[in-house]
Amino acid sequence: MKLHYFNILLFSLPLNILLLSSSQVYVHRNHYSITLYTSKTPKPIKSNRSLCECDLYKPNYNNDPEMKNLMENFSKQAQQRFNEYDEHMNEKLQKCKEQCEKDIQNIILKDKIEKELTEKLSALQTDISINNIPT
């Protein structure tokens, strides 16, 4: 336990020295309280260039002919792939429409056949008794 107290004291001393020397804060110790005073001398203002002042979004490749050629080539390839995809999707859509029309025609044909059969079968008399059969 004594070792821990010793380490804490050794750590706090350089920390206090570092803090007091870097921020130019003077400590006035009273018996009951500690008062912090800052120095009245103005610090020199350093002019730093921050990131917001830089042209972050300005492209630096506008005047590069190789980059322009590469961008045009990429644009052409992307447009070609889009056109191929569009043609492929149109072909699939056309096939689906044709299949749908065939299915609708089959349903209509089956419905017509069913109606004709019900009309023909309803014309037949189904209540035949033994007396109606000639012998």
C-alpha cells in the first residue's frame, strides 16, 4: 500500500509541474483554500490554417489530359453497360408480356370450352327412370 502512495506522489509532482508551466497559472496557497491566478500578459496569436479554409472539394485533375481521357472512357463504358442492361430488361419484359398474353388466351379458351360443355350437358335429360326405357 505504501508503494501505491509513493507512486501517486511521484506521478502527481511532474503532472503539477507540467500543468503549471504550460498554462502560466500561478497558485496562491492559503491555509484553507487554493486560488488560481492567470498571467496578464497576452499570449501571441498563432495563425494556423484550418481545414475549412482549404479547397477540399476543388478537383485538381481538371487540367490533366490523361485523367480527362480516363473519365471520358469510364463514362462511355458506364453508358454502354446501362444501355445493354436496359435492352436486356426490355427483352425480359417483352417475354413476360407475351407469356402473360398466352396464359390469358388459354384461360379464355378453357372458359369457353367449359361453358359449351355445360350447355350441352344441361340439355341432356338426367332423370331417366326404368319406365322410360323401352323393352
